[in-house]
Amino acid sequence: MNISKSPWLLHYDGSSCNGCDIEVLACTTPVYDVERFGVVNTGNPKHADIFLITGGINSQNREVVKQLYSQMPDPKVVVAVGICACDGGIFKECYNILGGVDTVIPVDIYVPGCAAKPESIIDGVVKAVALLDKKRAAMKAGKAPVAQKED
Amino acid sequence: MKLLTFAKTELHNLFSKPATRLYPQEPRVYPERTRGHVENDIDVCVFCGLCSKKCPTGAITVDRAAKSWSIKRFSCIQCGYCVASCPKKCLCMRPAYTQPASEKGTETFTQEPKDDQSA
Amino acid sequence: MAENIIIPISPDSLLEEVLKMKNSECRLVQICSTRTQDGYELSYSFGKDYDLYNLRFTIGEDAQIPSITNIYPTAFLYENEIHDLFGVQIKMISVDYQGTLYRTDKKTPFK
Amino acid sequence: MGILKIALYLILAPFIGGFLAGIDRKIGARFQGRQGPPLLQPFYDLFKLFEKQSLVVNGVQDFFVGGYFIFILFTGCLFFIGGDLLLVCFALTLAEVFLMMAACSANSPYSAMGSQRELLQMMAYEPMLLLTAIGFYIATGSFMVGDIAQSSVSPIAYLPGMFFGFLYILTIKFRKSPFDISTSHHAHQEMVKGITTELSGNILALVELAVWYEDVLLLGMVGLFIVNMKWWSFLIAAAVCLLAYILETFVDNLFPRVKWDSMLKSTWLVTLVAGGVNLLILTLVH
Amino acid sequence: MGEMVVIMEMIATLMVFPFLAALLIALAKPGKLRDGLIYCSSFVIVATVLLLCVSSLQGGGTQSYLLETQMLDEFFMVVELGLMGLVFYYGIRYKRWIVLLLSAAGTLPVVWMEAAGLSAEGGEHILVDHLTLIMCLVVGIVGALICVYAVGYIKDYHKHHTEYKDRSSFFLSMLFVFMGAMFGLIFSSNLTWIYFFWEITTLCSFLLIGYTQTEEAVNNSFRALWMNLLGGMGFSFAILYSSIALHIANLQDLVAASAGNGAVIVPVTLLAFAALTKSAQMPFSRWLLGAMVAPTPTSALLHSATMVKAGVYLLIRLAPSLHGNLVGVMVTCIGGFTFFAASLLAISQSDGKKVLAYSTISNLGLITACAGVGLQEAVWAATLLLVFHAVSKSLLFLSVGAVENSTGSRNIEDMHGLIVRLPKLAFVMIVGICGMFLAPFGMLISKWAALKAFVDSKSVWLVVFLVFGSASTLFYWGKWLGKLVAVIHRSEQLKDTVRKSEKCSLYTLTFLVIALCILFPVFSGVFVEPFLSQMFNTTVVALISGSDINAMLLMLCMIVILPVMVNLLTFGKENKMVISYMAGVNRGDDRTFVDSFGQEKSMYLANWYMDEYFGEKKLLKPSLVLASAIMVILMILAIGGAI
Amino acid sequence: MSKRSIVPFGPHHPVLPEPIHLDLVLEDEKVVEAVPSIGFIHRGLEKLVEKKDFNEYVYVAERICGICSFMHGMGYCESVEHVMGVEVPPRAKYLRTIWCEMSRLHSHLLWLGLLADAFGFESLFMQSWRMREKILDMFETSTGGRVIFSVNKIGGVMKDMDADMLKEFVKILNGMEKDLRELSRTFLENKAVNSRLQGVGLLTKQQAHDLGAVGPFMRASGIVRDTRRMGYAAYSDLEFETITSDVGDCYARTDVRIKELFQSIDIIRQAVEKIPDSEIAVPVKGFPDGEYFMRVEQPRGEAVYYVKGNGTKFLDRVRVRTPTFANLPGMLETLKGAQLADVPILILTIDPCISCTER
Ligand code: SF4
Ligand code: SF4
Ligand code: SF4
Ligand code: SF4
Ligand code: SF4
Ligand code: SF4
Ligand code: SF4
Ligand code: SF4
């Protein structure tokens, strides 16, 4: 059974302008309906497989993003949605923007666009889903992080 | 007691075709104005660098010496300012958007040397 | 068209003027700070119907001004913002975040 | 015979439960004008969860969840081999308390608040559950499921109010809107995921699986209202169960989530009116 | 015949020995000697009780003794007047005039009747049947364990509460007096004797509740006193009426006579009334809550094994005469309603002892209701409830007391994460709580039986009270349980200050809760069923069938082997520890988060109490008014109908 | 010991569309205290005026927020136009008006959906967003973007809508009006929905005034004010009522916004009717020098743009006071004593937009 048949999402809005944010939400609504791919927007890192982040990273949400990422079980992939999440976008020169999501956690898929279109987000998710299977296989092969205690 | 106001819509939805666009099985046709990605008709470009100066995100680099024009697609916000400012009107905005990828690549257009062409 | 009036005042008469606004049933619209050469230009905007009255004064970099949260409690967000981003020193804000409203890495980026 | 029944339940229930969950999601999506996931999606989800790493916040969570799982299975077996209906109710409560404790043990805000709401839900539906069992007893003279299923007339003839009341609490038990307050299938809830917030990977998978077993058990109770000694009554019962399930999906999409006090008040009121009156009449005529 | 004498001697021992022990303890100085004395006395009591049971069962059940008791009667009269004098002393000292009135109104008529020779003759004064044995076991074993526990407890108590005067010898001796009185009460068959011991328990509880002599304690002790004296007054009128008008002197005869004689209703009503006050049924529930100011062993003794059990014991004895009449209706109504209302009220309480108090009231309500139904199944349920409740509840009281001495608080909120901080105590407490409401433990079995009994007797309203009440019960126990099992990272294990003696009784009680759960069919067969068949003159069929019992035993086994099964279920896969979800701002230690000012803030999770719905302010008054109304109206109807 | 829980709510929380954090003190489910924290989206874009010239800054202004994107762009442009004394051609004014009202439509529909989601009515959320897609399609057709439009520029707009397109849009809107009626019944008449909205989060007229509330949040408490009445864009040529309600609870806010939906459709119809033919932009020369406070009525209420130029191509200061910023104190007021289950609804009834609030 493929793990990729049931990708559950965690969406966090970094320092976005809302544009990409609402497009992500729009993907779950009837016209785009990502549930066709088994996608469930869980809202809980501990249930999620895919971490969708919109917006860039600023000094306050840096820790939040890191923490949410650390609370997701393996295998997991990170999708940066929108130019802001890819590299800070139009705000990258702002004093409070550190850059794209990859400045704090590893990003697997970049979805460009300002705002990213729902179709593009779907493409991104589909690509991410394929990665999930690969990561699972790697995990089984023992390459993945073995159980470790964080305390 | 009105409790079932939504029942009509609900049942109507059940028995009619879902509103879902079956993307990606059925590709989407975009309106012509859709701002998807910037394209350069590189043969017309004179490498003046104006677009690169105007671009709010610094997505464009122009190398006059190498006659190359490159764009960081994962930085471009499709604002169209470059298109509007290009004196040669060689830039245009096309509906198709850049595909998601796992690397933030740069796309470079290089003009073939004109004399080569004549040769 | 509604009026858009700028009223120059002296920093010392701030509370007095704000109280006047309060008494004439104005609402607080916004407080804005602009960085000038050697200090700040502050505008306190009050609204009545569609009119906008802007109390305007400038202060030096190290000057302190009183909080108006006693008169307009909702000013606390504006005042904290100005304090955090510009470094304007405001005394006695009712809910004083002490510089943690925005928690920017770079302290008072507009200073 | 008993062993066979237990084996059948243990093997078939997850398939039926998962399949029903698939129907729920598909039809639910269609109610919303969406295409919806594949019918087998719940199974994909379950296998996915079993494949995933489990994150825990302490060492006792899996113990409690295990308790929940095992006692749900136990309850189901007890029901389907024809055991005592009251004991079924009590065992179900025990199972739920295990789940509640799993949530509490995590000492995490949303999971703990979810557990309080879960307890509240139990408090809301428990009276109706017990009354239903009592109703069956008065109508058929036995608490044993086996005997009830062999009665000459379908118990629903005596228990229309109870049936309604039971369907009402079924909405709570299936965690459907308007009563999905302690945890919800829908993404957005003020409790995040409530009691399951801190569960993940195969521990969460166990909960999902247990829910399917429980769903089948509860539908079994719905069916118990219908069956009698005639063989064909079982077919009708199966149809009624399916209808009841779809009805819950329909209701799920028809209501906002209510607050806990409305839930408690309305459920107790329905219990008192539908269940109580039914009981009263039943004792008077019997 | 020789055996009879042995039994009689044992009974005498049980009735007299505790008083003697009490006297010695009162005189002893605090220290090893006194402690040893208490341990020995407790041991003697338990041993005697067990011996009594064995020999009595061998002797074939019911025996009665002492037909001639002139001397003793006179002795009792004197003591009784002495008790009245004591009440007068306290009443005058604290200016509570009402107690003078009530005490006099209760005691004087009985004394006058005796002195005037109007009391009915005949009948045995002492009776031992299976119910007596059950009560003996409860009072003897649970009571003795509480006394053992009290030895250690009271030392710590005074360490923590230096503001109170240390009168521990008095305190401990009172516990023994109490036990003695209870033995007296359950062995007696003669109404006047029962009344005598009844009044001793009233006075003892008064003294124990007032132990700390704070204003609150004094107030509460007087509340307990007047309410119980009021009940006592009812009792004394019942004696008067049955002696003078009916010429019946003992309880068994009274119950037996009820079948044929309508007038018997009158004393039965009055006795039931007395029983309701003693077992703290609404509207008299408030004395029991007030009694929580006393040191925990008092609460445990009063509320689990003795005092309140005297009330329901009397009701169980009266059960056959309650069936199918207005008194029965009154008792079931009050009991059922109390069960429901008290469990709702318990929801809003956060003080551990208060929750226990409300739950006690509530459970007694259930026993009361069962007794009131008066049918054989119901009495079966009532008797088992009585036993299970005594064991589980005393365990809970004692563990709360132990937690209080270790952590300084008995608030449930402060028991957050007890499983990490005091694992052993938490485990004991969890067993106790499970014993109160979860299958397959004791209380639930008896609730189950009660439910069946109610349905069979077609008491629809009782069924309704029971289903709603047990749902609320679930809530307040459940949330307590949740508090205990929370695992907080990096919290340290507290120093376990529980003393050996305390642990000894805690573990014994824990063992008893579990053992009873396994052995209850045996217990029922040996003690309860013979008692019922005698009371109702029928053979008794077990209410809970063999297959159900097997299922429950299976459940118990499953709980025991759960850890193993869980290991199998998770396929031995290793779990990864992470911090808990706190909306993304967990500070990394699971107990603090980054707050709105960017600072560290401690998270805190409180249980729900829903004061707006179930608070005392909201519910208590209406419940008391309603219960009073039910009681007054039905009593008037019952007595009026009989006369 | 206290019976109060202290828990964090946000910045990540599934009911929150955007990160905002509250320290909640709860008694059971009742909110005793709520202290807000913002800054999770703070970017500091006001300071970008030092790096982007005043023309380029239009693209930044549009991205203050992806929901009111158009209005932010327009508000900024109009304030600069005021400073520079540029008169925008009439057709551009009408085009701006139409896009403004389309923004309001999509924003209010979005809000209705989120509200439904907040009280756990998923299918109602889906239905609202399904209708919203139609508006987004219209946006895509006319501007090339679904949420970020890039059509404003100083001196006018960059794209025109021809008569056919406008006619088509009106047709779509007419059809939508019908669906909207059906949809609004569930929001306004359904008893179960009412029970979640009525009497929840009361804000009196006085409080709304004192707390400086704006927009539908304020109008639902009975204050009559609508910044569109000031007549920017083409609003002075069009007829519309100011919609208010006296009740001041969540229901009233829903009611006001639903009525504004119908009103917006009507305004678009009027605008299409009256739209004149002209240029859509005028060339702009020179650099801004001077200051201006511009106010526009966004879906969430009055927004204030302050622009100060110094005669160079870089402005001295751009400041945006967004409606959510003004409504936060009102929201905190309504949170007191609310139930936890109401918290999402209460946060939502001001229609919060944190992105522009923190800038
Ligand atoms: S990429 Fe564009 S639309 Fe998306 S968040 Fe950033 S600015 Fe907004
Ligand atoms: S502005 Fe136009 S001509 Fe100039 S470099 Fe860019 S694309 Fe080439
Ligand atoms: S086209 Fe204009 S801008 Fe470009 S190189 Fe030639 S002269 Fe310069
Ligand atoms: S469209 Fe905008 S962001 Fe993209 S290259 Fe052109 S100017 Fe730069
Ligand atoms: S990169 Fe952008 S901001 Fe920098 S000079 Fe170029 S256009 Fe201006
Ligand atoms: S790869 Fe496709 S989308 Fe990208 S620039 Fe080329 S044509 Fe456009
Ligand atoms: S209020 Fe919201 S929708 Fe409007 S501009 Fe701000 S963030 Fe966008
Ligand atoms: S409130 Fe602000 S962020 Fe929100 S939509 Fe309006 S302008 Fe945009």
C-alpha cells in the first residue's frame, strides 16, 4: 500500500500577504477539491504528512515553524507555497523577513506564483506525494531517523 | 423551527454534477490575461537591463556582454512591471505558470550571435 | 467632501488637546510616527463622522511623551507599535508590551 | 458457534466500518458539491497511519489507547455473541474512559480540553444508551442480545421513541455535526483534534480502527431494533442500518456544531421525552 | 449449646472491647505504647469479627440471645441520660438552644417509658443473622483499617496544622467508641437498644466533627448534631408508638408485623425518617458535607463504614415493610432524587473530600432507593452496594488524606500529574475511583443489579434518576481520573511521606476492592443470598448470570494483561518522544509556552466544573426544598393514612 | 487552587486562517481573560519606501494583503494622486469602483465561508467558497490574477474591461444573486445557526464608538458610517444606502455583511450602466511632494493611507492603518466572558486580516 494515497496536510501561514494562504484554502473547496487525492487538511502537525507553508519567515514565526515541523511524524515533506515562501518574495528586503522557508527547515517542493494558483498548488502536492513514498522506502531501509528521544 | 434550511441545497448538490474541475486529469484553459510567467523574445532583446532594474524582486539578471537574459522563476511575482517597462516590447506575460520543483532554478535565454546567423 | 485637517500643537499640550477631542465625541482613528532628521513627527488622528482631525507635533529623539491610554484605552496598540518600531518613548501605557509587540530581531527598525 | 461469531465480527467489522466510512466521505463530499475521495480512501488512510512513525509525548499513551482498542473489540464481541446488553453498555463506557485517559495523560491543552468535552459527551448520551437497553428488556423480557434477536415481533414496534432517541445519540457517538465537539473529522475545530491531538502514527491508526469496530457495534444496536425471529428481518435490519448511517452523514452536513450546553440539554431532553415516555408507556402496558 | 456461648462471648467482646480500648487509648500518652495499643486492639477486633463469622456460619446462620436484660436496660438508661447531659453541656456552652430541645424531646420519652414500665416485653435483644455478619465485616475490617491508618495520619496532621490543639488521644479513642457503638447497633434487635447506640453515634460524630474546634468545625458539628438528634427524636417516637400502641419491642417483630397491621406504618415511617437523617439523604445532606472539616479518618469512618451506614442498615432491615406503600415511595423518591442531585452537585466540586462527600450522599441515595423498593433483587443490590461502597470509599478517603499530607492539598486540581509525583498513591486512588464507577468493579455490578431491580419493580422514575445520575457520576469520576494520569514532563517524584501503617491499610483496602470484584459471587452466595432467602422466605436466584460474571472476570484479566497486549499491538515499533502541541509555542518543556509578551508562561489545565449549571449556589437550595417537600408530604400521607 | 486553565491559542491553530496568538484564561470553557499578541506576520513593508520608488511601491502596496489587494493598491495610488494633484480619468474611476465591489463580494463570501467553518458547518463553508470562485474567475478574466491583480497604477488603471466583458459579468452576478438568497437563508433563518450567532459577542453602539471600531463590525452596532460616502473613485456618482443594524451581536454582523453583498452587486450594475468612455490612465510626471491622509472603505472597514513625499522618487513615509487594527480592541472586548467554542466566531466577526494589520 502506498503511503502517498493518503497525504494529510498541515497548513501554516508564515508571513504571507494572505494571497497564497486563501488559495491553499480554496484548494479544499468544491471547485478544486484536493480531497480527490485523499488530502485532508488536518490542522494538527502530529497527524500530518505534508507541511504546506505560505509566506516567508520572520523573526517571530521562525520558532513556530521549526516546532511544528519537529512535531510531524516521519516520513514528511515540506512544500513552500508562493514566492514569499520560496525566497521571501517582494518582502525579502524587509527588515523583519529572514527569507524563504528554507532558511529554517528543509524544503522539498517549491511552488512558485504570487499568488500561487490552485492548479499549481495541486501540482505541488502531487509532486510532494510522490516524495512521501520515496522517503518511506528510505525509512524502511533504515536510513531514516530512527527513534530518538528528544528531551 | 427552521432547522433544515440547507437541506435543499444539500440534496441538490448530491444529485447534480459536482463543481469540481478535474485538474490535472483535464487540463485547465486560462483566460488570456492570466499572468503566469514572463517570456522573452530573446532575439529582439537589446540587453538594456531596464527590466532588471525595475523588477521589484530582482528576479531578472541581464548580462550584456554574454548576451544573456536570465530570470529566477522562483523569485518572480508576475507583477508585469518588467513587461510594462521593456522599451523593445520583447517581454510578455503568458498564462502558463512555472511548474513546482524541488530546486529553485534560474532560466537563461541567450541570444545566438547575429553574425553566426548570417554565416 | 469631508475635511482632512492638520492641527499643529505643542507636545506639552498633547493630553489637553486629546481630551478636547474626547469631549467632542471624536473617535481615535490612528497614531502615526514619521522619522525626521533629528526626531519624530507624530500625528494623532481623530475622526468625527467623515472629518479627520490630525494633531501634529514634533519631538526630539530622546523626548518622552505621555500615553493617551487613560483617555483612549484603545491607543495602547498604536503606542506600543510606535514604541517598538520607532523607539519613541511613551510613558504609562495601560498595556505596555515593553518592546515585545512585534519582537523584531532588529530593535526599533525605523529609528 | 460463539467462536465463529467472534471471528466473523473481528474480521468483517473493519471492512464494513471502513467501507461505511468511505461512503460517508464520498456522499459527504457530494452533499457539498465536491467530487470527493475514492471510496477506499479510509483504508488508504489507515494503512498510511500504520506505516508512519508514532510520536508520543509520554510512555503511557499507547497503553491507554491499547486499552481503548481492546475493550471496544471486547464489547463488540460481547454484543455479537448475544451477551448482556447492559454489560455491553458498561464495557463500552470502560473503553471510552480509556480513550479519555489517553488524552488526559498527554497533558497538552487541546487534548485535555478535548477529554473534558469527551466526558461531557459521554454524560450526555449515557442515559439514552442505558434506557435503550432497558427498553429492549421490557419489550422482550431479556437483556441478552441473543434472546432479543429471537423475539417474535421486532422490538421497534414497542420502542419507537427509544429508536429515535438512539439515533439522536448516534450522532454524538459517530462524532457528527452538530455534536462533534470533542474531536472532529472536519479540519477546523477550536479543539484542534481534541482527544486525538497527541496521537499519531500507528497509535492513531488503532483509534481509527477501533472507531470502525465501534461503528459496526452501534449499527448492530440499530439493527437490533429491527430484527425478529424471521430470517428476512435481518435483511431489513441491514438496510435500516445503512439508511441510518447515511442519515447521519446527511445530518452531519446540515447543521452547525453546537455548544456543549446545547448538546447536553437537548440530548437529555430527548432522552427524557422520547426515551422516558416510551419507557413509561411500556411499563404501563406490559 | 457450647457453641452458642462462644458466639455470645464474641459478640460481647465486640460490643464491649472497643469501649475498653477507647478508655485505655484516651488515658495513654501519645507515643509508641499508644500506637501499639491501637494496632493490637484493631487486630483483636478484626480477628474476633472473622472468628464470629466463621463460627456463626457453621452454626447455621441466625441466632438470637438475651431474653432477660433488666440490669443492662437500667444501665443503658443511665448512660443515655448522661449523653443528654453532655449534649446539654455543649448546647449551653455554645448557646445552641435547639439541640437542648431536640435532645430532651428524644431521650426523655424513652426514659420515661422505661421507668414507667410501659415498654413492651419479650423478644430477644441480640440477633445475629447474615446481614449482621456482613455489617460486622464492614465495620470491623474497614473500621479497624481506618483506625490503623489514623495512627500515622494524625501525627502528620498535627505537623501540618500546628494551629490546632493536639488532642490525638481523644481523637483516636473516639474512633473506637464509634466502632463499639456500631457493633452495638448492629447486634441489637431491641429497638430501645438500637436507639441507645444510635444516639452514641450521633454524639460521637458531633465530637469528632468538632475536633479542631475552629468556628467552622463547631458550626458544622452542631449542624450534624441537630439533624441527627431530629432523626433520633423520630426514632424515639417510633419506639414509643410501637411499645405502647403495638406492644412490639424489637425490630424483627415490627417488620414481621407490618404485613398484617396497617398501624405498623407509623413506627416504620418514623424509623425510616430517622434512617434518612442518619444516612444524610436530602434534605439532611448538609451535615455530611460539613463533616469534611474533621481530620480525614473521621470522614472515612463516618462516611464509608459506620455512621451513615447505620441509616441504610436500618432501611435494609425495614425493607420488607417498605414494599408497596407510601413510606416505600417516600424512601425511594428521596433516595433516587438524592442519588441524582448529589451526583450533579459533585460535578462542581474541586475539593477532593467534598467530591467524596457528595458521592457518598449520592451512593447512599441509591442504597436507600433500593431498600425502599423492598423487593428481593433490590435488597440484594442495596446490600452489595453497601459493602462495595464502604471498601472503595474508605480507600478513597484514606488516599486523599495521604495525598493531602504529602502535597499539602486535597484539591483535585493539585493532584494533576500525581501518577508521576506519587505513583503509588495515585495507583491506589485510581483503583478506588475505578471501583466507584467502572465495570468490572464492584459498585457498577451493584448499580447494574439496582437497575434491573428498578425495572422489574416498574419504578420508571427511579430508572430515570438512575440513568441520569450514573451519567453524571461518570463525569466527575472521569475527570478526576484524568487529572491523576496526566504525565508532566520533568516533574519530580515527591517524597512519599506516607507512613508504614497508613500504607498497610491503603494496600489492604486496595486488595479488598480487587478481591471483592473477583469474589463477589462467592460473597453473595455465602452472605447475601441466605439473608435474602430468610428475609423474603424464598429461594434466591442470582441476579447476575454466570455468563455475565465470566465476561466481567475476563475484563478484569484483560486489564491485568493489558500492558502485554499493548506491546503486541504496537508491533514493538519504537515510538519517538516529542513535545506536546501547544499551537506552535511550546517552550520545549511541555509546561510553559511563549506568551503574548514574548515571555515564558506556565500552561495550566483545569478540569471543568460548570458552576453555572451544577454549582451549589444554583442547585443546592432547590434540591433541598424539593426533597423537604417530598418528605413532608409523603410522611404526612403515610402516617395520616395509617391512623 | 484555581479552577482556571491557562492555555495558548494560536499562532498555529486550525480555526485561525492567519496567525495571531492569544493567552487565554479559561474557566471551564468560559474566557476570563484574553491577551493578544501579534507580529507573526510583521514584515516591515512600510519601510520598503526607502528602497522602492513610489511607482514600484504599488506592487508592494497590493501585497499588503491578498484579500483586499485591489483596495490597498488603489488606496495607495489615490493618496499619491492626491499629493501630486493627478486627476484620474473617469473610466478608470469606474473600473476601480467595479473592482472594489468585486473585492468586497469575494471578501464577504470568503468571510461567510470562514464563519460557517468556525461554527462547524462545513458544507455551508463549501457552498460559500464555491460561489466565491465565480468572482475569482471574473477577476482572472479581467485582471489576470485571482487574488493579486496588478492593475492599479498611479494615474489610473492598467487594464480595461470592454462592454462585452462587463455585460457577461453582470449576467453572472445576476445569477449569483439568486444563489445568494438561498445561501443567506441558512445564515439568517436557520435556528441552529442562529443559536451560534445571536446574542454572541455583543458590542453596544457606545462601545463601538469608544473602541474606535470600523466597517461592518461597527455598523452592526448601529453606527452609520461608510467611508465610500466620501466619494472616492466613482462612488459619488452611485446610489447606495449605508447598511446598519442595531443589535450588535454576531448575527447582526452576518446580516450586515450579507446585505452588503447584495448592495455590491447592485453598485456594480449601476457602474456598468453608467461607465463612461475615456482613457484609463493619464501619464504622471514629477515626484510627489506633500502629504495626504486617504481613507477607503475596505470589506473590513475604513483603511487609512498616509503618504508623505519629499520631492524625490522615494517617499518619506507610507503608513497604513488597517480596519483590523482598529477593530482589535472591539474584538478583545467581545471575547471577555465568551465560550471557547465562540472564540473562533468572535475572532472572525471582525473579519480579521492580520496580514495588513501587521504589515
Ligand atoms: S507570494 Fe505573493 S501572494 Fe503569495 S503570500 Fe507572497 S506576496 Fe502574497
Ligand atoms: S527591458 Fe526588454 S530589452 Fe531591455 S533587457 Fe529587458 S527584456 Fe531586454
Ligand atoms: S532601447 Fe532605449 S533603453 Fe534600450 S538600449 Fe536602446 S536606447 Fe537604451
Ligand atoms: S513580472 Fe515582476 S517580478 Fe517578475 S520578472 Fe517581471 S518585474 Fe520581476
Ligand atoms: S532588485 Fe528590485 S529593489 Fe533592487 S534595484 Fe532592482 S528593482 Fe530595485
Ligand atoms: S517552461 Fe513553460 S512555463 Fe516555464 S517559461 Fe517555459 S513555457 Fe513558460
Ligand atoms: S484586510 Fe485582509 S483581505 Fe483586506 S487587505 Fe488586509 S489582509 Fe487583505
Ligand atoms: S484587513 Fe488588512 S489584511 Fe485584511 S483584508 Fe483588509 S487590508 Fe487586507
